[in-house]
Amino acid sequence: MPLLPQGFGRLREAVTWSAAERIQARSVVVAALGMTVPVLVGLAMRQPDTGFTIGLGAMLLAGETPNAGAAGERPSPGSALLPAALAVGIATVIATAWWADIIMVSLAGAAALVSGYSRPVGVAAIRFIIYLVLSVTLLQSAGAHQAGAALVFGLGALWNLAVRFMLRPRHGKPETLPSPPPRAPTPAQRRAYWRGTLKALAGWQFPIRLVAGLSLASALHSLWPSHHYGWIVLTVALLTQRPLEHLPVKIIQRTLGVLIGVALTWAILVEVAAPVLLGALICVLATAAAVARARNYLAYSALSTPVILLVLDFGKPVHPALLVDRLIATLAGAGIVVVLNLVLDRLTPAAATGAKTAGAR
């Protein structure tokens, strides 16, 4: 029974705290200021909704992308913000249109297609995909206040970038000269390699899975508009990864994390009634979520879920039906990703190898 040990191994990996990067005081301060300062300003101006939305944007739109590459390959804050800014801008334009989902899926598919060109392009493309889907989903739930929500939400990313810039480390003189970087492929070599990957189905497996998953998720959202099934679309975007695996660890982490996060949200709503205390708790959870983001996706999902649910409906009652919808949507999105992984794996036996090597150069 090889599946049983493999399942236990995936579960163990899902709950393991990554030691690749230590928690630094700067990361904690950046995360704390990202949410706390907008909230305090919003409360002082008697606009708590605005403050919390800016803080949510700071937490979601300007976080680090896990596994973005080696330390020398990580994008600068400006280049990391560009895909998010572009995604928010596009989402603002299309969110109110009936064809918004068609454009969103098409752009996500195009970004997935070019993500195999190189590692930096792949990081930017995946960042753009996630933020585009996230922005469209959140703006569509904002109703008549979409334009204002987009502006306020985007300000959160700018605020996070400003905090990171102000608290950037001051590097002293290196004690030893750094070793020269390995010779990188030329643009012509990258283009030739990328075009070569597109000659086989394995080179298309990521955009096919993403487009099919987002299309199915959007259809489910449209079929039941009274439910909060936009979360299905977001779940598919977050869990569809370039490497083709039957049951990626990230699916286990998000499913368990949202389950814990929904239970935590319910406990908060039952025990905490004072708006000031609720706001303070949101700031603490947002700080912890931002710190956990690159260390354990399960912990990040568990901590960020109540922040999103409480901020989006701050000052309004969060009904149990909403929490149930979020949980059902997470399970549905994870199921869509797993089924598409199985189908594409059968159609393209070499897809996993192609996906892992594509963009690694």
C-alpha cells in the first residue's frame, strides 16, 4: 500500500515549519506596521473600513512569493509590486463587466503560457495570476463601491512597499568578494528553449490546467451567485502550480488551513464583540499571517482566513452560512485542481518533468 505512507509523508510535510529563512525582527515590524498603522489612521478619521482595507491590501498584495528562487534571484520590491499593480489596474477596469471572468481567465492563461520563459518571468507571471484573480474576486464582492475599493486596496500594496523601503537593511562592506554569478542564457537561447517546450503537450499542461480550472470555478460561481463561491476561483488560482503533482502539499495545507481559519473565525465572532478589541485581534492575526507566509502555507491560510472574512465584513454580522460557503468553496477548488492534475498526468506522462525543468533556467 504505497499510497498510505506517501499520504502520511505529505501530511508531515504540510505541517512542517520551514527553516529555510529565519524569522527576523524586521519582518515582524513590517508586517505589524502594514496593518496596524492604516487601522489606527482609519479609526482616527472614523473610517475603520478604509483602514482595514488598506491593511488587507498590504498583507495580501505585497507579500513575498515563496520559493521564488535563490537569494540572488529574488526580485526587488519595485519589480515585485509591478505585477500586483498591473493586476489591480486591470481588475478595476473589468470587474464590473459581464465578460470579466472571460478576460480574467484569458489573461491568466496567457501569463501561465509565458511563465516557462525564465525563472524571473515565471515568478512575475504567477504573481500576476494570483493578484488578478484575487483583485477581481474581491472587487466583485464590493458591489457598487468597486472603484473605491480598488483604489484603497491598491494603496495597501504601496504602503507595504513604503514600509519595506523605510526599514530596508543597511548593508556594510562585504568581508569577502562575492563569487561571480553563473553565466546566464542569452535572450535568444531562452526564446529558443521556450518555443521548444511548446512543441509538446507537456509544455502546455500548466496553462491548460489553469484555464480549465478557472473556467469551471467561474461557472460554479455564476450558477450560484447568492453564495460566496468566488472563493472557489481564488482557491484554484492559488493551488494550481507549474509542477504537475497528483496531490501537492499546498492543497493539503490550504484545505486544512481554511478549515482551521473558519473555526477560528467562528470562535472570534462568538467571544469578541467590542469593535476595538476585534480590530486589535485582526492586527495581531494579520501580523502573524504575514510572518508565516513564507514559512508554512498551512499556518498562513489558518491565520489569513479570519482576517479576510472579518475585514471584508467589518462592522456587519458574519453569518454562519458565509463560513460554510468558504469551506465548501475551498474543498471544491481543491477537488478541481486534483482532478485536472490526474487528467493531465494521464494525457502527458512527461508533463511533470517538463514543468519542473521549464523556467528553471
